[in-house]
Amino acid sequence: MLRWIGLLLIAFLLILQWKLWIGADGIREVHALRASVAAQREENDQLTRRNQALEADVKDLKHNGQAVESRARSELGLIKPGETFYQVVEPASASSSDAH
């Protein structure tokens, strides 16, 4: 009788070990989930840094008129009344003129 109980306990232990190491919710899945969580945290950190930079830009644009003017000049090509706009055009390079 004691022998059967021992064999039954060993079989039960083997089944539990099987589920732990190879089963659907075992160690492999835990490692995969940990890697996924680490990747998601890294992505969240990058997005947080980007959001902080954008928030700083928004605050600067709201409270600093020079920042608005600078951005309008550089990105939109705007000029003030009374200013003269000069556009410098580089001559075409020899390689692009040969292609035509």
C-alpha cells in the first residue's frame, strides 16, 4: 500500500513538473511575458520623453512670442511687413545637367 502511495505521489510530482516547465502557462510563457513587458516599458519611456519634449515646445510657443516668430520664419517662410525676401538659388550641378 505504501508503495502505491509513493508511486502515486511521484506520478503527481511529474505531472506538476511537466505543467510547470512545458505546459501552456509554464516557465516559457512567463519569460515571454517578461520580455514583452520590458519592451513595452522601453516604448513607454520613449513616448514619455517625446511627450515631454512636445509639451515643452507647446509651453514655449504659448508663452514666448519669439519662438512663434522663429518657427513661422523657418517652417513657413513668413516675413514681416517692410522686409524684403531674397531667395538664393544654387546653380545646378554638372551631374544633374548631364542627365537632362
